[in-house]
Amino acid sequence: LAGDKALKAYGPDNLLPEKTFEDITRYGVAIKGPLSTPVGSGFRSLNVDLRQKLDLYACVRPVRYFPGVPAPVTHPERVNVIIFRENTEDLYAGVEWEAGSNAAKEVLELVNEKLKQDGRQGLSLESAVGIKPMSKFNSCRLVRRAIRYALENGYESVTLVHKGNIMKYTEGAFRDWGYGVARDEFSEKTVTESELFENFEGNVPEGRVIIKDRIADAMFQQLLLRPEEYGVIATPNLNGDYLSDAAAAQVGGLGMAPGANIGDRCALFEATHGTAPKYAGLDKVNPGSLILSGVEMLRFIGWAEAGEIIVKALTQTIAQGTVTYDLARQMENAREVKCSEFGAAIVENIRSLTA
């Protein structure tokens, strides 16, 4: 249990009981629905807590288009990317202090002393403070997993997305560490973008994956203008959050976007959209994101064939025009159905596919 249900079962200050962590670790995989933390309540983000305590360092977000889903771009079918987002560090580490608090002032005084030594202007002692930790170990293991995924699944490239032109010692280091992993651990299986043109006349050697990097803000343009040039993306936490949602919007929104949080000991699969409490109990919302997250879980445990059958059935259901309200309002000749009816239609198509 977690969130409101955990509070009811275990009492105050128990939004995320220890038993939840124990169960996920014991079974190795789990799937969860949207989970929110009360804003301004003083509680740490439950999603961040789960990721950090279980060391789920890779947030993996596949983004692809399903024919028939309304999308805001002309060619959504060109989008087929897997975003690997570092999950435990960066500004989302949750290391921050409220403006005007004693802790914030202590940190600012220390920082201002260093800035003064460097001849730089100090920061206001009334500022709120957040820390952006980024380590070589965590950056490297994320990029390592992304490269392995690209090699195992036939992707042409891994793109390191960063803001190293501004934040040279954090995001710039992420870029350098990422290239280091490719060079030191996958030298026979990878080629950098510069090496590709310097040594191979732009022709990718057979069996190799291109390693390249892009500045984060430019990457948003690239996903819109040249999405087909990108397969696997590896990026720090904050960039990954923005890019994942932006890419999902190109193919129709978070209602059809699965998510996975993966570590070396266990993995947690989840819908990527929010809780939408106003729709709770109405049998209304699109279950596509959660269903596709289940597909990713099946693939993770080695049941790829079962996952593919579900994807085909889901695709067929949408093509038949049987969809929930969020898709129906944007489609011509669609038949709007309840959440449960959408699921039942998928099951019926699974039966047809496996008969």
C-alpha cells in the first residue's frame, strides 16, 4: 500500500510503509497506479522516495505512436524513442530548504563565502535552496543500461542529452562520463558521431551503435523536426522528465505512455499520467498507459510474446474506433466507451488473435 490507502491502513505519517518496500524487493517486480503527495504538506514525494530507497536508478519511457490516436503533429508515426532518465540524483534528489529557514541560510552563507573568494556576487540569504547532485557512478550505470538496451534491441543510436554548455561540472560531466562508458566498455560495439564521419565516411559499421550528444533545449526541437534520427536517449533526471512528457504529447499524450523504474534488484512499472482525482470511481479514464506499463513488465520478466499480443490487441481496438472519452472527443466516428469496456474490448481482440 502507498498514499491515501496506506494512511487509512497504517495511520498518520505512514504514506509509504516499510512493508511496501519489503514486498517489492521480495517479488522483484511491481506495477502501480498514479500516486500523489499532498502539495506543501511537508511529506517527501512518494514517487521519489520509492525510486531512491529501492535504487530504481533508470526511469525508462518508451514513446511510440498507435495508429488512430489523435496527435498534434503531422507525422507522429516517426516518433519511436526510448528515454532513459537518471532517477535518483539531479534537482529531483529532494535536497532543498525553504526560503528563510535556518538550514537554507547556513547553506547560503557557506556558498557566499566561496563565491566571495572567487570574486563573484553572493546570493540572497532569503533564497530557497536546492542542491543538484550528479555522480559518475550513477551517470555511468544509466548510460551503460541505455547502451545495452540499444545493442540488444537493434537501435541505431544512443543520444546523451544534457545542458553541459551551462552546467559544465554536472551535466557537462554527465556527457563526458557517458562517452567514457561507451569508450571503455563498448569500444567494439559503438562509434561516436565524430568518429563516424572521420573514420567511416558516415557509414555505420555493422553491429555498432552511434553515440552522440545534444544540448537539452535543442533536443526538444530535434524531437519535433527530426524524430526519426533518435532511438535511445540517456539523460539526467530533470531533462528526462521534460523530454518524456513532451515526446508523449507528440504521439497523443500521457494516456498512452508507459513507464518503468528499473534497478539492479527490482523494477517498478507505472502509468505516467497523474492521479486525476475528479475522475476517481467514474469508470471513465483511459487505462492505456497502465496497460502498456504492464506490457513493459511482461517484457522485463521475459514474456515478450505475451506483451506483443496485448500491444496488437490494443492497437486493433483503437483502430476499430472503440476508445475512452479522451480519445473519442478528438476522433471522427469513434465509439466512446467506459474504462472497463475499453479493457473488455482489448480482451476480446486478444481472444481473436490467439484463437
